[in-house]
Amino acid sequence: MDYDGMFDKAIDALREERRYRVFTELRRHAGEFPKATRFLEDGSEQDVTIWCSNDYLGMGQHPKVLDAIKQATDTYGAGAGGTRNISGNTHMICELERELADLHRKEAALVFTSGFVSNDATLSTLGKLLPGCVILSDELNHASMIDGVRHSGCEKIIFRHNDVRDLEEKLKKIAPSRPKVIAFESVYSMDGDIAPIRDFCDLARAYNAMTYLDEVHAVGLYGPRGGGVAEREGLMDRIDIIEGTLGKAFGVVGGFISAKRNIVDAIRSYAKGFIFTTTLSPVMSAGALASVRHLKSSRIERAIHQERAATLKQLLSDAGLPILPSVTHIVPLMVYDAELCKQASDMLLDEYGIYIQPINYPTVPRGLERLRITPSPFHDDTMMAELVSALTDIWGRLGLRQAA
Ligand code: PLP
């Protein structure tokens, strides 16, 4: 049996399709984010500026978060000691869950080891707990939601992205007696658009469906306390299950859901992705707790973040660079070609010390390859001017498409 050949063939297929992924080795500098050091294969080092991090607010280096992590390490030690079934709840994770439930004004919350796991574990379990359930899923939902729906084993209906009419057409055809879950995201992280949450909630009410909202790219960033877009729009009470991550705007790691107590209790009791894995460590729980608490009361990070994103969009658009009309902090700069996207990304990094990972299929459809730029409160005017100048140069040299 040629096992090596099989693995090589799988990798070659990716190379042929020009979507073999190469990850840059970086050392971030706490206190100097978005500055970092890149390690090259020849052993040399290069100073770079990161422009594609999902640590959207730089909370991964916030002094309160770092202090909480240091203190928790000294107080509790490193790990959680196993699954909750084996080792019980750490005090830190209970504090964190109370804080997250309060963030979303829900009765309870449940922390998982990542946002991916929380989606997969919760959706797959929901489908199993609701006999005859149909899950209606937005066509652009994240891979973790797609996996969760698939693992639920129940019927799945895909509706067109953010399309209220299409969702209603699909709901109409389902027998009223069947349980239904509408699963969608608030901020779609590749295009930077936002779901019509209110309209979806109205449909859920009319057709007696539950709502499941992924706020991974919105928690910490939107709403007066960083609850997400549903908080900003006054709709949190109309969402049955809100899911989020502790790894992006909150800057640490982990995922969670918040919901009514009986829903959380059922997921806690049945979800394999919760039961059979070691709990998030008390150290990371303490860091996440400090971050959530801080962003609940401090609005300055959100305000600067929005201002920085708006400024960068304006600068790129003034330079004739083809950005999508994102209504959020995400700035998608379109390349429309996998090879050229990789080339543009390599040139930015090698020649300008600007790190923006290329986004290719399957993260986005073929032909819609892009550079996904995520300005943070720490990207100043000088960095922005350098970025726009580098992009303008590269766009000219590679003959890339300009804005229409
Ligand atoms: N949901 C969405 C929409 C995402 O984009 C991601 C990750 O990028 C996740 C869930 C998974 O979150 P995490 O990175 O915490 O696993």
C-alpha cells in the first residue's frame, strides 16, 4: 500500500489548484501590536506589520488581560485537569459563563474550547434533541455551522445568503408541526456584510422556528456592551441561542453559547463536543473573563476601531482599489484570481513587510479571491499610508483590476 503516495497526491492536488496554504511564522510583540517579527526559512528575521489579525481590538495584549492570565497561572496552575465530567467546573469558567450570560442578557451560558467546537457541538445536538427537526442554514454560513448541521443528522435546507424572501419560501413548505431552527451569522467575515436579523426573527415568530445566531465576528465589537449586532439592534431577546468566540475581539481563545437555562442544560448534558474534551484552562478563562468585563464597560476600543476601518476604506477607495462595500470593520480587497492573490500577498510581505494572508477557495468561491484586511485601533495613519502606497504599486505591477 502506497500511503506516502496518497498523501503526496492530496497535497499535489492543492498545489495544482493554486490553493496550497503556506503560513508565515511570526512572533508578535505584546505592547507593540500590530508589529511582529517574521522568521524566514533561511534563518533571517524581518520586521512586519500585521494587517489580517482577528484579534480585532488588540485585546490579546491588553494589560488587564495579561495581568489576569499571569495571576491565574500563579493561583490555579496551567490546566483544567480534564473534562468537566472528570474534574468538575473550574471556578474561573463558572465566572466566565455568568459574565457571558449577562453580556447577552440570557439565563445561562456554556463555554467550549473554541468557536468552531461550540457551533459544531450545539447545532449537532440541537438537531438530535428536536425530533423531526429541520435546520434552515444561510448558504454562506461558516464551516463549523455546516459541520454542526451535518452532524445533527436532521434535514437541512440552505437558503440564499441574507435573503428574507427565500427563507420565507422555504419555511412555508415545511409542515407546521415540525421543529425548525434558523441558523445564521450576524457579521459575515469574508464580505463584511450583516444579516437582516430583525426580519429573520419576524419569520421565526411567524413560522414558530428557533433562531441560532453566530456572533463570532461581532462580540466585543458591536452593541453598547460588546454583545454583538443583536445587542446593537435591540434584538438579543429574540434570538434563542447566541454563539460567540473568545478568540477574536476578546483576544484569547474559546467559544460559547448563551441561551435559556434549559437549552444550555440540554446542550451541556448531550453535546459530545462539550462532554468529551478537556475544559478550557482556568488561565485562558481568566484572560477571557477580564477581556469580556473590560469591553462591557469600555467603548473607546469599539469607537476607534470603527473610525480606523472607515478611514482605511476611504483611503483604499480614493486610491481606486477594488474593495467590497463592507458595512463592518472588515475590508475585503478583491483580486479575483488565486495565483495573483498569492503573488500580491507574497510581494506585500517580502518587499514591504506587510502581512495579509491571501483568501482563496474554499474560504471564498473560486474567482472571488481577495486580501482580507482587518484594521485595528492600533493601525495608525502612517501604517495606513504605507499600506495604500504598497498596494497601489503592486496593483500596477501585477495589472490587477481597479475599482469599477
Ligand atoms: N464562526 C465563524 C463565523 C467563524 O468565522 C469562525 C472562525 O473563523 C468560527 C465560528 C470559529 O471560531 P473559533 O476561531 O473560535 O474556533
